[in-house]
Amino acid sequence: MAKNKKGEDKDMGKVAIYPGSFDPITYGHIDIVERGLEIFDKVILAIAENEEKRSLFSVEERLRMVKSFFKDTPNVIVDSFKGLLVDYVGKTNAKVILRGLRATSDFEYEFHMASMNRSLNTHLDTLFMMTSKDYFFVSSRTIKEVARLGGAVEGLVPDLVVRRLKEKFKLPVPRKRQIGWDD
Ligand code: PNS
């Protein structure tokens, strides 16, 4: 196989990094991954380990849920990273950061992040995709709030995530539907 100057395989195709907290993953995120796969040969879903941000699920729990969801999708690689995103991207053969935009309110935060990443690595672009109209109101934060208060989040996050949320918030999980972390 042909190699580039760094000794990497040239024929590995187009790769995008889709970074985020994914605490927890929602169908809004999944929609971005699926549409990303229409453009890229591979999407690396990279879960940020941020010790300063309090998360509901540990990074291991988030990894297990996401890996479980994409277990039959070989062109989605699930990983986690600590530190700067640009440093993590540098260890991969990705040239593009993929992010979803739900509303104009997301724009300022995303614009600052993309600009900072671009200033840290001028070869790196961020590609924004509009979240599908079915999920534009879905965020991990609101999912957690609704689930904590006993509201229904079915259809907005995978079933496995619904169950893990119920367990976290000590809400009843139908016995028949109890499954392991990796199911
Ligand atoms: O899902 P989120 O919380 O909006 O994702 C934000 C994330 C994880 C993509 C962002 O905070 C990030 O890239 N963190 C890694 C640290 C970093 O590189 N910071 C500088 C970018 S401004």
C-alpha cells in the first residue's frame, strides 16, 4: 500500500473526527455520525475526558454505550481522548473535525472552538452539519434533566441509554428489559 511522507497508508480514505462529551449519546449525535459517513469513509467518534466538567456517566460508561450502539458499523471508530483535541487529531489521519449545529445559539460556541482549533493547527478544518429537524431540540443536557425528573426520553436516545439513565436516576427499569452494559 502506498505511504505518505509520514509513513502512513495513503489509501485509508477520508477520515473525520467527531468529538464531544456524549454524556450521554443521543439520536442527534447518531444522526450526525450517519450523515458524516455519507461524506467520509470513516468517522472517529472521540469522547472527551474532561476532569473539570462534571459528567453523569464516566468515560468508560460512555465508551461502552457508544461502542455497543455502533458495534455493527465498522467504519465508526469509538475512542476517548484527554487534553487538546488538536493533539488527539494529530495522532490520527483525520483532517476534518465534524460537529453538529442545532440552532444559531450553538453558533457562537462552535465558532470560537473551530477558530481556536484552526489557530492551533492551520491544517485542520471544522465541518458543521445542521442537526436533523427531528432532533434539533435534543441535547445531552436536556435529556439528563428530563430523565432525572422521570420524563420520557424514548426515541430521543437509544434504548440502552434510556435504561442506563433510569438506573443512574434510580427509576424503575422493567425487569424483562434489563440488559448488560454491552448489549
Ligand atoms: O459535546 P461538547 O461538550 O460540546 O464537546 C466539546 C468538546 C469536547 C469537543 C471540546 O470541549 C473539546 O474539544 N475539548 C478538548 C479540549 C480542547 O481541545 N479545548 C480547546 C478547544 S476550544
